[in-house]
Amino acid sequence: MNYKVFISGNQTELGKERRAIKESIKNTPIIREFFEPFLFEDSPASGDTAEFTFIEEVKQSDIYIGILGNIYGKKNKFGISASETEYDVFSQSVTNGEKLIFIKGRDDESREPEVMKFFEKAREFSTYNRFESIEDLQNKIISSLESFLKKEGSISFDDFDERINPKFTYDMIDEDEVRHFLQKRAIKLDVGLPATSEKEILLSILKVIKESNGEIRPTNAGILFFSQDASNYIPQNEIRIARFDGVTRVNTIDSQELTGPIYTIIDHVESFFKRNTRTVPQIVGFKRIDISEYPYEAIREALINAIAHRDYNRKGAPIMFSIFDDRVEISSPGGLVSGVTLQNIGTKHETRNRRICAIFHETKDMEKFGTGIQKMRHYMQQHGLKEPEFKLEDDSFVVVFYGPGDKILDLASNIPDDKKIDLKIMGLNYRQIKAVKMMINQKIIFTNSKYQKQFGVSRYTASRDLKGIVDKDQAYVVGKGKATKYKATANDEA
């Protein structure tokens, strides 16, 4: 939208100032994209009277800029100067217009009395300021126009996640989503739920809603985290995730375009990832080990970083999450933040979206010390895999996690004890533990009669043992009656 600016002031005394205002608007980036200044002396000749021309122009303007000096100016038949007439017409005709008054210098005693009367009237209902020089006037004009644009919501000089869109209203916030977040926060921080309202939490703690023109409105961060229609309002809030067949992006096995509130997207990514990567069980001694192809903690860390540090000003550029036979790649639009390079990444910490990061801090999904890169490296090493690779491609930051390939069973020795299941503690006897080991490690499928023969027990004992294994979720049943079979709960593929 272009706003029309009417520049008013005594032409004889303030001609240079009038011209300087127009030039500063025309020559200032961003400002010139939104404002069209009008100077009467630059208007083409017409058959209309001068008074008719400037009155029609001022009625069609959005902003009145009045400059006052020492001289009031020539009066019309009503005893009013052209500048004051323009001000009066604008005040009466333009309901939501902005009136900016600038008075030159501070020596009010040297001004004509009519100038001071006009100033006293105008400053009560206008934004006013004093200026000492043309350069000072130009700076104050640009500052005032920037404030106008921010107030109107046409532009914002805040970072993307701190910015308010004038089209956003508080009812776009889903307070159920806020309550879910607060519950997650309470668990992670080991604190109670706040006693204040959801709106107060959003305003004072999370700082994702702000007052704007008398209305409470959400910031972009507020929409991203707490609106069910987040991706409708901010279309770039999307993660495209796919499982490819092989090591290239040719054949797709499974794919999704994930949208919605940020934490909903994160949950969907986890579900997709776990169903499209391998988890292989093994029994070692009396303990069951479920060996995942990748440590999901490292993957999630990269995902959180991609969401937190991506460039949201790049519309139409989603986060890309690709799963191949040999690796996982997560690509975040926007490249590295200024000051961070591939050489110092992990030791140099900067952020592109401070408010989004602050919300992740509230649930301990991010730390304030920028440890995400080091955590990814640690989790991969701990799992027995090589460190992730970081690279830049087409103005995007890419993290690559290399998997174990056909050597997934070699990762068993890296699984920590707290992730191993002790089958004895579960209450399984030695026959049941050996049966589970045979089903998992050797892919044996048991029937009741096969169990009797393997362990030399009665049909009743076999039935009781097999039922106990199923009840402990270490096997599941296929078929009925005499055709009943017992298989390992995991996939049969190693």
C-alpha cells in the first residue's frame, strides 16, 4: 500500500525545507516504497485555482506534514493561511490520518502571533517536534514515517519471530495448545503449572503476544507455537519429510508434508522417523537390547536447531528432512547465521530467531549456551557412529547423519545399561528367557508343541510360559487354536 503524504508550509520562507522532505522520502530505501509525497509547486498546471488543487489533494492524503517557521503566510478571505487551511481540511476530511507538525527552532518570541496560535491548536491533536536544521528535519521525518509504518503493521523492524502481523488476532491462539505446552514445561523443569491465565503467560513469560493499537495480538512466534492454523498463516512453517529407496532422491517409499503448531510437527516427525528407520532387537546374556539405526536424540537436536535457526523470511522454503538407506539429511533454509562458519560451528553461538529459541529454552529443548552441535556429535559417537557432517548447499544449512548400513548389530556394545531390559527382573524364568533369545536372535517361531519339545515340559507348562512371554510384550500371537504361533515382537530383518 502507498500512503500519500501532503507537505505543507509557507513556500516563501520554507521552500528548501519542503523540497528536502520530498527528497528524503524519495531517496530513503523502504520509505520510498510506501510513501508518495505531494508538493504543490511540483503539480502540473491546470485550469483549477490553486486553492481548489491543494484542497482536493489534501483530502486524498493519508499523512499531513506541516512545517512552521516565523511567518504565518498570506491569508485568505477568512483570515487563514494556506497551511492552516490545509491542516483544517485534512483534520475534517481524513478520519484516520496522521498529522505531523514540525516547528523550526526554539525562538518562539520572533514568530508572528498567528504562527503560535496555529501551533498551539495543531499540537494538541498532532504529533509534533522541533528541528534545528534541514538535516535534522529530514532525520525526524524519516523516523516519524518509520513509526507510522510500524504502528500500521505495514513493516516491522523487529526480527521475524518478534514481529506482529496486523491481520493476526488473539483468537488465532489455541489455548489448549498453550496448556499442553505448559504441562510439558512443568515436567521438563520439574515445576508446578502457573497459577495465572494462559494469556498472561503468553504476555509476560513467553512474550509471544503484544499490545498493538489497543489490541492484544500474537507475534509470529506465538502463531508458530500455539495456532492450529500456523502453517496457513505462515506457509513456510512446513517440514517435508521423505523416506527414499536407496541413496538418491529417485524413488520415494514414504513421504509427508508436515504443518501445524511447532510441537505438533516435531511429534509427527518422530513418528515418521521411527517407522522409517530400523530398530533391531538382540538378547545378550539375560538382557534385551533394542538397537536403533540412529540415536533419535541427535536427530531431534538437529530438527530443533533447524526450526529455531532457519530463515523464516524465505517464503516457500520448507525444512527438508530426507531418510536414505545410508544416511539422514536435514536441510534448513537460510544458511548459517552471521558470524558462524563451518570452521567455528559448535564453538561460536548466534541465533536468528531469539524468541523461538527462548520458547525452546522453556522446555529444555535448547540450552542458552548453544550446545546443540556438540550434543549431536556426542550422541552419534556414543551410539558408535561417525560424527555428523555439516555443510552449506544453495543457501541452506545441511546436517548429514551417516548410519551403520548392514553393520547395525555392531552397535550393540554401545547401548548404555539404562537402555537395556533385564529379562530376569521382568519375572521371566530361564526357559522363557532362552525362548525369547531364540525368537529374537535366531528368528525362531514357536508353537506349543515345539516349545514342549525344546524344553521338555508339559502342554500346560508350555502354554503358561508362552502366555507369560506375550504378557511381557516380548512376543505376539499369530493364528488360533492348533495353528497358534509365537513370534518376536520386532521385525524379522536384521
